[in-house]
Amino acid sequence: MIDLTLELHSKWLRKEKGGVRANLYGANLRGANLRGADLRGANLCGADLRGADLYGANLRGANLYGANLYGADLCGANLCGADLCGADLSGANLRGANLRRADLSHTKGVISFTGQQHLAFAYEHKDVRYIKIGCITLTCIEWLEQYKEIGKSDGYSSQEIRDYGLFVKLTYERK
């Protein structure tokens, strides 16, 4: 079923005859292998994607409202502009994921902050808390130790360094 859905969605993306946008609303995709799948604009609202392999998947503009992504591998996934409102991202691997313009409101397992230059977000994977600011992902402790130097080397103002530093400290204390 999923293979046919992906094939028809691929045709839809290429605007070919017979193409249909993937509608996986509420679908049980627990543990599914969607590694590298092109699901741009797909409807995955309320889908069960617990433990799914979405490594390198393209989910740009996808509707993942209320989806369960607990423990999913989203490493390197493109979630730019995706609706993740209310999604459960607890234990998901978001290392290298593009979350620019993604709606992370009311998500479980992710703390986000929109700074003057970059989106910053924190998440846990395998009991380690990570923070991604811009394109740099480090553990929470590494950020605590290096945020001032990184901010200076990346040309942040002293106010921006304080703001991002506060986010890092609050994230660390929340653990």
C-alpha cells in the first residue's frame, strides 16, 4: 500500500497524469521504512510514525499535525515549512534536520526559540539533549561551554549571544 501511495505521490509532484497527493491521514506507519522518501506536501496528519525510518526524507510542507513521531529517525530530513503542531517528537533523531519555518507549536519533546538570526530548538535522543542553532548541532553541555565563542565567531551581537545563551541555559536547567 505505501509503495503505491509513494509512486502516485511522486507522479503528483511531477504533475504527471494519474498522480495523486499522498493522503496518509491517521495511517499506521509504525516502524515503516520511508528512508529518503519524497513526501513533500503529503498529508500525514495524525499518522503513527513511531520508530519510522525517515532518514533523509523530504517532508517539506507536509502536514504532520498531531503525528506520533516518537523515536523516529528524522536525521537529515527536510521538514522546512512542515506543520508539526501537536506532534510527538519525543526521542526522535533530528540531527541535521531542516526545521526552517516548521510549525513546532505544542510539540512534545521539542523546545524551540526563534532568535533574531536563527531558529533554535532542543530535543532529546537516546537520553542526550541536543540543541540546534542555525546549522550547528551540539549537546546541551557543549553549547553551555561554547555558545559565547560560537556567537562571536559567527558575528552575533552581544544581545543575540545573551538571548541564545539564555535559551541554552533554560534548556539545560529543564532537564
